[in-house]
Amino acid sequence: MLSEYFKLDRRYARSINLERDLDVPNSEVGYILTDRSLYALKQILVDVHQSQQTHAVTLTGVYGTGKSAFAHFLACLCSANSQTKQNALAIAEKSLAVEEFQKLKTNLPEQGCLRAIATAQREPLAHTIVRALEYGVNRFWDKKNKNKNKSEIASKLVDRAGEIAFGHQVDSKTALQLVREVITEAKTDVLLIVDELGKNLEYASLHQTEDDLYLLQQLAELKISNGQKFYLIGLLHQSFADYGERLASLQRNEWAKIQGRFQDIPFTESARQMTRLIGSAIDRDHSSKYAKKYETVIQKRAEEWWEALRSQVDDISPELLAAAYPLHPVTALVLPILCTRYAQNDRSLFTFLTSSEPYALKSYLDEFGIEKDCIPTLKLDRVYDYFIEAAGMGLASRPQLQKWVEIQTLVSDARNFEPESLRLLKTVGILNLITSTGGLKASRNMVMWAMCDRLSDRPQQESISGLIDDLLDQKGILHHRKQIDELRMWEGSDFDVEAAIANYIEQERSPLAKILASVSKLKPIVAQRHSYTTGTTRYFERVYLDADVDWSTLRCSNNNFDGLIGYWVSAEAPQSVPVKTADGRPLIVVNSTNLKLLEISALEYTALQKIRTKHPELGHDKVATLEIRHRMVQAERLLDEALSQAFAVGRHQQVCWIQGDRQVIKRTIDFNLELSNVCDRVYYKGMTLWNELINRRELSSQMVRALRTLIQAMLDCGDRPKLGLAGHSPEVSIYASVLELTGIHRKGKEDENWGFYPPNSHKKTKLKSVWEAIENFCLNSLEHPRTIDKLYEILDAPPYGIKRGVIPILLAAVWLHHVDDVSVYKDGTFIPVLGSEHFELL
């Protein structure tokens, strides 16, 4: 089997976590210094001027380009651990010139650097710095320098970290002073690495009164008097300017000034360098008795492919192609381009190589074997199966989504074709995705080569050429552009989806709150603890609010809701927030974060909705229709993610106004607790009755029948235990909860007769205040009759919050008796004698 000879280096199978992996033995072994990482190493540790005390650098690159892996290697070079440091130096020595390597060793202190490392969260930069220093100090002195100053510095950092953990702020001045003290006491160079620095910048853009950026400037300009060096390394996914896009022009200028204090190193590898990395990830078992034979075969095949491909593809060699076996040479050249354009660069590439997912290289090695001198190679059709079918790569791409949609549609429509024809279409499709010009375009020769294990296999190439002709004859499947000799799987679309989206976004004038309300309606949430302890479920309606809100008219959309949560989507926070809505419900307002991302996502999703409904010509354009459908799925997912980030209470410290009181909520559980606390305060006269049948606003037909039966029993059998009811019917359940448990229906103290009485005050049902409200309503309605809807309004509002269902009707039924019997009530006894007109009213 291929897996017996070819092995995959497992160090490529996982992402680097700087804090987790720093002290892992031999975690640096096998690291490859690519062209970009070698350049970064020289800029940071080799060519740095001796008089330059503070060296501030940002490594900028999209996800998966190896920034964290390089930072880890850098930290290993600066280690005090002799073995870790020697391993890293050995890697550097292979790539650096002799003079450069000597400079590197000279610039690294023998005792190692104090390595302060942290992965940022969406938090103040000062907090990230404190966590990094605590991490570095604990490891540096514990392992190397056990001096008397350690305890004092460590104690300070532990105290500050504890304050942060408990929600207190550590200001920038304190963080800067701690950096100075650590440098002074370390008596060696200090390396401060902040991974995901962009999260700090996002926080700074959302909290523009903070002085995080000024702290960055101070760190980049830090003056050191004792000859030490201070390295500040920040890892970013985009430039400073992109993180500050939502700021005003004046503020963006300030950001640009601070960015100028850093040397920015773009961290993106070329496609050919990534092909070299593929070869580094694939090992061979040289102990095999067939190893020499296999090596000879691979070298021979690689030279043949090099001769054929070198006129069309630059910067390749037989060694490059041989190292990537058992990937087909064309596959080895195409994969990096595919991962860069449509996925997460190196990360997606190595996931394909080392994961056990279907169609990945590891699975391929387990499925196929070597026959004689034929080593089967992984070809482009399998790459299609992995990235398009298994990994869903196409949805991650925006620029060429239309091309991807039609390719996938045509391949799907051809699923009943012969397997070889299907392989041919997948091969052409992948080549179409990466290029339409250059050496790797889908020319007839390139397609034939990409489907053969051996370049000399003429019969197979002739067979493939025949398949191409057959598919060209089938209109709508394959097309040949003679001018550039390219096979294509799509004719294209007359509708420019990208331009239509841009046009609708440009024309959109509706405020963000209105857009969000139309495309992403918020579901109510429950005050969980309050609902559990009282048996009455309290719902909070959720709406979007902005600076145009009129607080005097803001109210819940209907009486089913017990409160209102407004999500604030204006750039400027509200100056003040009312305690309650216009209809007396408690009001909570949650401020948003990362508003720019939310706005972009909402506008794109809205534009796609309008395109789908306002362009009837799309009904005749299958390609554009499918593209819009795919884009809408992607846009909806991105909008959901943007909403989660904007209002993720607990993920980052969220500013909320709870009944007019401004608070900072740090955890989701704290927010849920506040909802219940609000309900406790507002609905303090509410009842506690544990029966899900009665705590409802909407009554089912079954409940209406049960209620009628129960009232009739109250009329006919009020002097009998349990009103003469038996069994486990709904009316029995209602009687037990509302009349029996509360003591409303019980024996009299004097005559031992069953009758209706005020509820027992010692019961835990809290029904007495509700009873008094009904009593006052009924007595006040004797001279001026009012409908039961008015009673609903009184009990539904704070401080009662009784739902418009069983309770008001049932308790009012006790009160609906003849006026002449009111005097009987004054003696504490109720004789509900209802006439037919009252019963019909109920």
C-alpha cells in the first residue's frame, strides 16, 4: 500500500497555539524556513542594528499563512532551554549564510530572552500585555533565574491578572510601567509576542475613548537605558487601516501615525514555495526493501514531467516534483493556487495532506497500492472531490463564485456519465477555477497529462482525447476556446451579480435597524431563573434600536411580552435610556460591537433578497440564479455570525442599560441573571402557581371546555369537597392549583361547610395581592360596569404580570354574584350565584 512507503509528517497536522506549544519538547523540530519567514527572521533578529533597542514589528497575513508557526520558531530561538534553542539554531543555520548565522547568534543572549506571549481577545491591550508578562515572568524565573526580585514582580502581575479576571480595568499606564519593571529586572532581552493583535485593534475601534493605541505607540518607542533589547511582535490578519475602517478620517490618521512606528512584514508565500512545503510534509520509508527501486521510479517520472512542464510553468525542478509524490505533478502545482484563492492558504493545504477526511491524501494512501513500477498519483479529480464536495471550498470564495457554481452544477448534472468522463469534467473544472491563462490552463494537453500517471502512456492519453471530443459534441457540457486553446465548462451568464449587489448597496438609504428588522427577526428570550421559581414564563421581546428611536412611544408589539430588549445599532451610544417602555414594561438596551461588519453583512443579504425578487429575467438564467442562491446561503451565515459578534454578551465586555442603569456585562450568565432580577423587581406582586395549563395567555379549546366545566361545578357544587370533581381531567388540575392549593375553596372555620373564601395568606402562591386587585376591581364595577378586558389590562401590567388566561376569568367568577350578596362577603364568605347572563359573558 502507498501508506507503507509514504508517510506524512504529523507536525503539519495541527495549528500552532503559542501559549500551549511554547514548552512542548521538540515542537520546533521540522520547521521549514520559507522565503517569507527567512526574510522576517533576518529583519527581526539578524539585520537589526546594535543601537536599536526597541524593535516593533507586525506580521500581516490572512488566516493559515504560518504567522503563528514562525512566531513559535522565533520564541524557540530566544529560549533559555539549551536543547530547544539548539534545535532552532540548527534549522536557521541550514537557511542562513555563514555571516548571517553568526550575526544571529551574536544577537541572541546566552541566557535566553524573557518571552512574554499572549493570544489577544477582544479586550483592552493593557489586559493582553499583563497576561503576556505574567506568562513570561513565571516561566523565565522558574526555569532560569531564581533571584529575589522574582517574587515581587510575579506578585504584581498575579494581582493585576486577578483584577482583570474579576472584571476590573488595568489602565495603560500600569501596563507600561509593568513592562519597564520586567525589562529592568530581567537583565536580558525581552520578547513580547501578541498573537491575534487585531482583536485588540477591533476593541480599540469600538471603544474610541480608550488609550490602547497610545500604549502601542509608547511600547514601540520604549527607551531602554541598560543596553537590553525589547522586541514587540504583533500578528495581524489585515492592516491597521482595515481595523480602523469605521473611524472618522481624523482618527484614521492617528492610527496611520502609530502604524508607522512598526515595521510591517507581509506574510504570504508564493505558490511555488507552498509546493516545496508539500514535499517537506511527505516522508518516505527508506528502510523498505523496495525503497531504492521506488526512488528510481519517482526520479525518472519527475524528470519526464519536468521536461514536459518547464516550458509552461516557471520555477520548477525535477526535485520539486519528486518530493511531492505521490501527488501528481500537476496536482502539486495546482493545489497551492487553489488553497490561496479559495481556502485558508497553508492551513487548508496541510489539512488536505494530513487529515483523515474523505478524499484527502492520507485517505488516498490507505486506499491505493503500488503495482510493479507504477506508483499511482493523486490527481485533480480527487482534489475536486475533496475541496468542492467534501470541504465545501467554493462557498468561501467571492470573486469567482459564478464560475464555481456552474462547474459544480455541470458536474452534478453529469453524475450518471461514465466514471472516466466524470473524472475528465472534474479535472477541467479545477483547472478552470485556478486560471484561464498561463501554463496551467485547461488546454487539451494539460488535461490529458493531468489524468495520466505516466507521461509516456500514449494509449491512455488517446483515450482521454477521445473523451474530450465526445463531451465537446454534447452541447452545454464542454466548450473549446480555440484562440487560447482552453477547454471550459461554462458559457457564463449575462447577469452580473457582483455589479447588481454593489448597485443595490449604493442605493440603500434605510437605517441599519430597519434593515436588520426585515432580514433577521429576533426571537424572544426567557428570564430563566424567575420563570423557573415562579412558574410563570416571562418573555422579553427583542428589537433593533438606533438614534432615531422615540422613547416616548417605544412599546412591546403586543401584550404577550413582559419586557423589551433593544439592540443598539448606532455608532454613537445613547446618552440616556428610560427605565421602562411606553406601556410600562421593563426596558433593557444592549450596545453593539463590530458594527461595521454587521452593516456590511446586512446590506449584502438585503441586496441579494432584492435581486432575487426584482429581476424576472433570472428565471431564464440558471447560472445567475444558482449563484444568487449560493450567495444568499453564505450571506445569511455571515449575517448570523456578525449578529453573534455584535451582541455576544459575555464574549466581550458588553455595555448595557438595564432599566436606565448603565452596566458592563462580562458573562452571558450575568445577563440572564439580570433579566430575572428585573422581573423580580417589576413583577413583585405576581403569583407563584406551578401549573403549565393555566400560565398561558392563549387558551386552547380544551382549556376553554375545562374552564366552563369548572365554573359550572362552582355554581352547582360549591358546597361539596373538590366541587364534586374526580379523576385527572384538566378541570381537576386547574381546581387543585387555583382553588384548593390557595385555600379559596375550603371548609369554613365555624360551620365546617365548604365554600369560597379569600386565599390563605401563608401560602407561598403570593395570590393575596392578585386577589385584592380583583376584589377592588369587582367592587368598583358595581356602579360603573366594566368588561373583563379591563381586568385583563390591570392584571397583565406590572406589578402583577398575570397572563390573560385562566386566572383572571376564574377568580373573577368567584366575584360575579348578585349585588345583594356583597354583605355576605363582608363576613368572609362567598356565595357565587351566577345568572345565565354572567355565564354567557364568561
